[in-house]
Amino acid sequence: MGKSPETSFHAFVLSITLVIMAVVMRFLLARPDADALERTMSVAIGAISGLGLYEAIGKIVEFLLAKSERVKSAVLGRNYVEGKWYGFYAYAYEEYGQTHVVVHLLIENMVQEWENVFVIGRAFSRAGQPHGQWSSISARAFGERSQLEIRAVANLSGGYFDSARTMQLEGTPPHHMFGHVLDTVASQRPGKAWWEAWKARGPLSDAEALVEAEKQYKQFLSNTRSLSAVP
């Protein structure tokens, strides 16, 4: 298993700090007029300064990560899922001998700190009427296996429920995710639903996101024809 972006980040900052300190210490210790005490003091001061330098470099890079989407995307790579997503979820159920298919469009906003993700999502009817919302209890991106795991609590028109889903991520950074969402406690119709979403490329209003989500659902229907064709 590869290193996490956060581990790689700290290793990178440490490497820069050691290189800078090596250059500084070489200069200080190479002074021909320095006696043993001065050299010992230089080593001690250099070590203390190195800790401050490590913190300073780390703060600068973290500031750039917070302010620049491009820098954050480059650093996190396959783990980077922050932004606005749109898509749909759909499920089928049997009632009185008939199969019913339920489809809702969705919009999710994700905020990310390293692999940890906070998710706020909303569901809509295909006509654009609000259906409910949810937020993550825990969410984490695993770029090395291209997955996003989310545990969420939702307040939909059918009531409150907990759900769990493991999304397969596509792209570097990811721009498409898909998978099943599972009820983790009994709801009115416990089961699983197919979930698929795409990341917005640039600013996108909610109205525009729902239009794109409807297009993607129609494309899904043309490719699968029914939910029974979904793995």
C-alpha cells in the first residue's frame, strides 16, 4: 500500500528542511575562526532553528493548499474529491406483484482535508423538487485503491436513516464516482440503490447541475435499460 498524501507531504517538508539545515550547518562549521564552543553552540542553535523552519515550511504549504484548488489537486492527486458533484440514485422495489423504480437527482458538496472528507448532499425529484438532505458522519478517500467510503445520516421525505456507500472513483483527480448505497438501519424500504455522480468542471448553479444530472440518468437508461443490468 502506498503512502498517504499527508505522509508524503510531511516527508517532503522534512526533506526540504534537512537540505536547508545541511547547507547552513556546513557554512557555520566551516568557519576557520570558530572555536569548539562556537561550533557546539552553532549545532544547538541550528537544531532549534530547524524545528522552526520545519513548522514554517509546513504552514506555507498548508496555506497554499487552502487557497489554491490547483495546488491541492496536484498534491492530493487520486484522493482529491473536493468540489460540487451532481448525479442520481435509483432503486427498484416490489409491491403487490409490481416492480416500481424510484429515481432521484442529487447534488453533493465535498470539503476535504487530506484524505478526510465532509459531505453535504441534497436529493431532488426529476422535476427539481427538493426531496431531502444528508451529511456525512465519516468520509475518507483512498486514492491507492480509487475509492471513497462514506457513512451518512439523511433526512428524506421517507424519514431519517443511516447509509453506507463505497464509491469507485475514476480519473486523476477523480471526476466520476459510482457504486451502491446501503441502508444500515431499517427504513420504510430497506435495501440498496445504485448511485452515480460526476464532478462539476468549474462553477455550476444548482439548476444547471440538475439539468446535467437528468442528462446523465437518461444516458444511464440508454446504456443499461433497467436497474437489473447494474452489477
